[in-house]
Amino acid sequence: MPTNFLSEDQRRRFGRFDQDPDEGQLAGCFLLDQTARRRAMAAKGARNRIGWAVQLGTVRYLGTFLDNPEQVPAVVVDYVSEQLGLEPAEFAGYGAKEHRWDHQEQIREGYGYTKFEFDQWFSLARWLYQRAWIGSERPTLLFDLATKRLFDKKVVLPGVTVLERLVSGSRERAEKRLWATLAAAPTEEQAAALQGLVVVPAGKRLSELDRVRRSPRDITARGVGKALERYETLKMFGGAAWDLSAIPPGRLQALVRFARAARAQAVSDLAGNRRLATLVAFAAVMPQIAADEAIEVFDLVMGDLIRSSSTKMTKQRLRTLKDLDAAAILLRQAWIAVSQTAADPEGDIRATLDAMDVGPFHTAAQTVSLLAQEPDDGAEQMLAARYSTIARFLPDLLGTFEFEASPAGEPVLDALAFVKSLKGRRRPIQAWEVPAKFLNPAWRRLVFPPPPRPVASVEKRALIVASAEALRTALHRHEVYVEGLRKWGDPNARLLNDTAWEAARSRVCEALDLDPKPDKILAGWTARLDAAHREFADGLAANPAVRIEQQNGRDRIILTGLDRLDEPASLRELHKEVEARLPAVDLPEMVLEANSWVPYLGDFTHVSEANSRMDELELSVAAVLTAEATNVGVDPIVHDGVDALSRDRLFWVEQNYLRAATLSRANARLVEYHSRLPLVQAWGGGEMASADGLRFVTPIRTLNSGPNPKYFGTRRRGVTFYNFLSDQFSGLHGILIPGTQRDSFYILDGLLEQETALRPVEITSDTHGSSEIVFGLFRLLGYQFSPRLADSGSATLYRTDADADYGPLNPLTRDKVNLTQITSHWDDALRVAGSLHSGTIKASEILRVLAPGGKPTPTGKAIMEIGRLDRSAYLSSYFTDELLRRRINTQLNRQESRHNLARKIFHGQKGELRQSYREGQEDQLGALGLMLNIVILWNTVYMQKIIAEMRTEGIHVRDEDIARLSPLKFAHINFHGRYSFALPAEVQGGQLRSTRKPETTSTTI
């Protein structure tokens, strides 16, 4: 492991002033109180007095003393000298005087600073070793954390080399312990089998590692069998028997990530225990992943069968509709004839029938019997005809996994056990044997067919198909699960257990600003609801956008849509001027130029966390980012005469450097830099964000996609890139969702997982995410959920005080929040919030725990009541406050504009996502998200420059117009062609490129 991991620039800046302190930093570190001034003035002579005070501020600011105290910015000397009433020029020569060492000792003793000696070294070494053992933090982050720890403890920082070696040594000791512990887990036979994973057998092109780590792509009945075989292969390595409880999960996952991403040869080349340790981690974790994926294939295949059966049933109904109509008309004629005869007192029904030709009527009755459906019939009959397909994989699935169930899933579990018992059975099935509680009426008619079939007979094929469909439904509801799995396991098991919750309760309550007792919190929430209702009622008469109308005997709120916001002439001129002045630029140039401002490309580290010594690595990373984000592949990027842009180099960088962790780090760096730009403050403070989905068709076979005719067309699948945008236009995070599953499940996931410096407290989305449980979870976690409501008038307004008088709102607020439900299950609701906050379970998983199968649990009902309380308060505010509605609308419109820019960037291969595996899809869409932020940053920087130039030219630019500018412009960007990664000379020299000068410019905007 390399000892030197810092760049030359990082070493140069350590313990030095790399820029002038701002006003806040000067006041925080260099402001002298009465004691400090007295101590400084005790020194002999003006030079020493200034020097003493400068050194005090330096150690406060840098955490260390400078060898030459004169190497401080002039602004520091001026600031200190002014406080002492001395001239800054008196400071000259202080750095060469011996008194500076005495002054450092005085400052250490007087202000509690400690030298970095053995005790401090040993304490820091232990702390670093524990962090290195628990997590897989990169060395530069550990270095920064160690620096901060010493700074906070007022330990004078040692030299950069000392600290760098300490960090490297701690990581190396932790790595060796990890590898040795893992390598000792398997038996000799198991270890030999694991070592064979990386060997390419004779006559084969791929190693066994390459084969078993690939996610399934075959979404067919045969594909289910292959996925189950893969799981069995991985299970045979014996990982379930190894006790790896002492290994931190994060370290285990880091090794698995490397084993899944790196070439088999790269794993084989690992030295010592590291190779076996990596393979042990892979064999311990991968069976659970393979099991989840095998059940996923079953789910997708069953879904396809159900959809195709439904389509066939619909087509069959349409084809036979004429025959059914003809039969119905004929039978109606017979009935009219019979009923007329019956109405005549002298009529003879038998004579009427004898006079009729009853043959056609018998035929019509048979036609109705064959074609007519019961009201509760679906596609069960057509699905039952797919028995031969389902029988190819269901027995193997039931034989491979040990399914367990909640009480609601017991009937399905009984049915599965009975289906397993049918294997090899020849005697007929009796009706009394069949566990039929899980059957709906339509399946019951097929499983127990009516006469003329024998009484108590059982249709075995229909029973097996019904069991397979019921298993799929129960898996989705988590009523049936496989213990230990992530996706298809028991989500309740990932909630904080009793012991963990007892230890975490006070910490969680403090972090979320909640209380173990509900009284105080509920009082605040109910007061907020009451105030919102009263404000709404009091202002209703003067609110032209809202009225109450009677519809179907009930009062209903009618909300008029927002008028288009006027665009003054000054704003139109500003848009025109900015667009005319923005420099024309190629997309690759934006990638490199943004890196010259903020070195985000340095955050892309090798998957093994080793330091790479390749020349021009950042150029290669920029090229790969461009290829992925534009969806054009590497061919337009390759330049055979440039080593950094050669085909082999680009493939190597893509495989080893581009992954979720590095993309997230780079994105966080960009967002932080962008948020500090003065222009950005005019757009927002980062407190609000929006969430919306961007849909991509996946025209290839992949496990991680789903159907939706509305977005992907018939017979096509796709994914949703659910992304989060701050009110500063910067993208915070993105989540890949197969198909178009309910987006609301993922809103909280994005907020809790995003790693940028921005911490939005309000999130908006469209109507589909506005369920009461979602509102309740947001409130518990301290967020304000502010969706745009398309049909807000149909929403229910709740109250907490039955006697409160809300005037015209009284008929609309008849329903009351069940506060008793909240107080009775308050601790359980806190546990749910604590589990989400701690990351033991995701919000997209917890929603299925709180309302499995759409039926809320007691805890789910309590959170739903909290949601009703919060949602009602929000609705009243939404109706009352036009500015709130407009702010939400503006933010969501910004996201739509961002999606338009994303489509322009992701133009290759018809804008379709052609990655086969989830990791590849996530990495490519993560690169797209990063590229969007690069474009937004580049545009912001140049828009800021253009506004400054315009003001220098005497053009008046209004602040309110600046607030309505958008950095989502792209007319000046070239996204196409063969990509060049060469920057203009002025940019290479550290300058911004020249803006374009329009031929005519208005002097007033």
C-alpha cells in the first residue's frame, strides 16, 4: 500500500494559507479579546507584539504554527496590527527572530494547545485504526478526518509526512487483519475451490468467477432454472457456515464490489491473503444476491405470463363478442315469447315451445355457457393454460428456497407445501385435501370445476398455476419471504431490534428533534393544523383562486390554476443578452474546464482503492464520463495517437474508476463549489428540492427493467431514473427504479442517501407521491413534503378538535385525526423513524412493512394519522398561499427543463439505455447526472461573468430578473461529432474564455 497518497498540491497546502481568510474567518480566529491583547502587548517591541498575535491567530486558523510566521496573507497582518494600534510594516523580520519559538510556547501554555508527541500519536493511531477497520474510507478522507480531530482537540498538527504515514500505516494494519481473518474462514478444500474461481478452464473463454457473478438476463422459464442453478453453485462454496460477524459489513461489501467489478485476472493477481479474502467475501455475500435475483426472475416471468394471458383473454373476448351477442339476442327472443305466453291466462307455455325450433336456442345456450364470464373472472382461465410453462420452474423454485410467512401469508404457504407434496403422486387429489383459503372465486371455479365434472374433483394444473400466482402476489406484499434476503426477505427484520432501539432512542430523538413522549410534539403539530385551517377560513372570501361548490351533495374545494407569471421586457432582454454572449463550447471542454475550477476528477479512485500512477488519468476519466453520459460509447472518443484516449485505457478506466461511490464523491464536490457562487444565491438557498422520474427504454434483455405501455410502448421495457434537484439547479442524487414502480416509495430514499453539502428540508413532487403514510414519514424525519396536487379539491381535510369552528370549512373538516392511535404507538413510530435515520432499512422498503397488501398495521395506522394531520395542515396552506403554489410549480418546472437538457446530452443510440446489468445502468445514469451538474456549473460561472461584464459596460441588470435566469441553457453547446479533449490556451492559463459580444446591446435591461 503506497505511503504517499497526497498530491503535491495537497502537501503544499497542508498547514499553510492557500487563500486569504474572509471576514468571518478573520473575526473567528484573529480577533483579539482583552486577554489576548494584553498578552501580545507584553512582548517587547512592536514586531514581537504583532508576531505574537499573528501566531495566536495562525494556530487557531491552521491548527499549527508556521516555521516562518511571516508567511501569512497581508490581510491578516493588517487586521491584527489595527487591533493593536501598530503599523503592519513593523512585522517585517519577525520570522528570523528566535523569540517566535518562545511565543509559540507561551501560546500553547496559555491557550491549552498540545504538542504532537507519543501520547497524541498513539491516541490518534488507535482512532485511525478503528475507523480503518470499521469502514473503507479512502486515505485522503481519513487524512482530513485525522486533521480535524487534532484540530478539535487543540493538538498542534505535525508535519504532513508524519500524518500521511500514520494514516497509511493504520489502513495497512487494518487491511492485513481483514484479509487474514477472511482467509482463515474456509477449510482447505473450500479455499482450493475458491482459488479455482479465477482460473480459466482449458477450452473456455471465461473463468467461473466471470460466469457466477453475472446477473441473470434470460427472463424466461428456462432463465428461472439458470438463475436457481447459479444460486446453488454459489451456495456450494459453504459461505453460510462461516462466522464473519466480526467483519464490519462495509468492509465486506467493499471487497465484494471489487470482486464483482474487476477482471478475474486482476483478482487472480492479488498477493498474499488478499486474493483468498476477496473470494471469501464474494462467496459469503453473493448467494444472498443470487437468491434475490433468482426470485426476481421468477417475478418477472410470472408478470409476463399474467400480462400476456390478460391480453389474450381480451383479444379472445373481442373475437367472440359477435357470437355472444347473436346468442344473447336469440335467447332474448325465446324469453320474450315464453314470457308473453306466461302473461296470457289462456297461454300454454309447452305449446309455445313445441311450436318453436329449439335447436338454435340450445346452441345459443351452449355458446353463452362457453363464452360468458362471471363478474369476478379475470385472465385466470387463460393463465391456467400456461401450466406447462410454469411447471418447468415452480418445482425447482419451491425445492430451492425455504419460504416463510407472516400470519397473512400462511394460506399461501400451506398451498405451496401441498403443491410440493404432489411431486410423484399418482392417486387423485381429493377436494378436502386442498388448502383452498388462498383461492379467489375465479380460481376456485377452475380448481373445483362444476358439473358435469365429478363432484369433489380437483383440477391439479389450475391449482399449481393459482399457487404460483399467489406466491408472486404474497412476495410483493412481503407476506411470504425468504429469511436473510434483502429484497425478498422479511423487512421487519431490518428494523432496529429491542436492544438496538433502547440504545438509540435518545440519540434518534435528539437528531430528529422529537421527544420520547408524544404530548409536546403533538401539541405543536395540532396547533399548526388549527392555525392553518383558521388562516384558510378567514381568507377564503378574499381568495379569488379558491371557492367551495356543491358536487353530488358534498362541499368540494375548487382551486383555479395559476396564471402564467408575467415576463417583463427587462427579463426578456436579459435572456437574449446572456444567450448571445455565452461562448460556444464542446461538451468535453466543459468537463475539463470545470475540473480546472474544482478538481472533481481526482475523486475517481481505483476500485481496489490503490493509488494509480498512470499519466493523464484525469483526461481518461473525463473521456469515459463523456462517453457514458452521451450514450455514444468509446468509438467517437478514442484517439489512437493519445495514450490517455486509447481504447484499452478507456475500457480499463471505465471498469475500475467509474462506480457509484466515485460518482457520488465527484458530484458532492461540484455541488458544494456551485453552491458558493454568488449568482446561485439568487436562485435559492438549497433548502428546497424536487423529485421526478426520467424514463429510459431498455431494448435489451435485462433483469432490471419493467413494462409500462404509457412510457415505453407496448411490448417494451424500461427503467426510471428518479432524480433530485435543489432549488439552486444542482442535482443531488439519482435512484434507478425498474419500470415505473410507485415513485413515492423512493422520495425519502433519495433525501436520506444523498451526500452533498446541501440539506434540503422541503421536497416537492407531483401528485402521485402524496399518500398519507408518506406525509407521516416526512414529518417524523423532520422534512416538509410539499407535492403539487392536481386534484386537491377531492382531498380530505382533517381536524383534531371536534368543537373548533372553522366557519365555511366546517362541512369540509368533519373527519377527526385519531390522536389516540398516535399516542398508543408513538414509540413504534419513533422506532420506524430511527431505523430510517440509521439506515438499517430504506423508505422504499418500510412502506411495505407499514401497509403490507394495502392493509396498514397498527404502527402504519399511527403514521397514517400523523400524515393526515400534516397533510391537512399543508393543504390549507396550499389553498391559502399563492406564493407557495407558485414556488412549487417553479421548482417542478425547473426539473422538467433539466430533463430536457438530459435528453440532449443522452442522445446516442436513440436515447435508449443498453446496459445489461443494474450496476452498469446505475453507473451510466450516474455519469449523466454528473454531466448535468457539470453543464449547470459551467453555465453558471459564465452567466455570472456575463452579468459582471454587462454591469461594467453600464448596463443595468435588475436583481429580480437575475433570480429568474436559468443555467439549463444548451443552444451554445455542441453535443455531437468526434470529441476532442483539448482546452483553449486562455483556459489552460487559468483564465475564463472570452464571452461573445453581440453586435447590438441595449444599455438598459
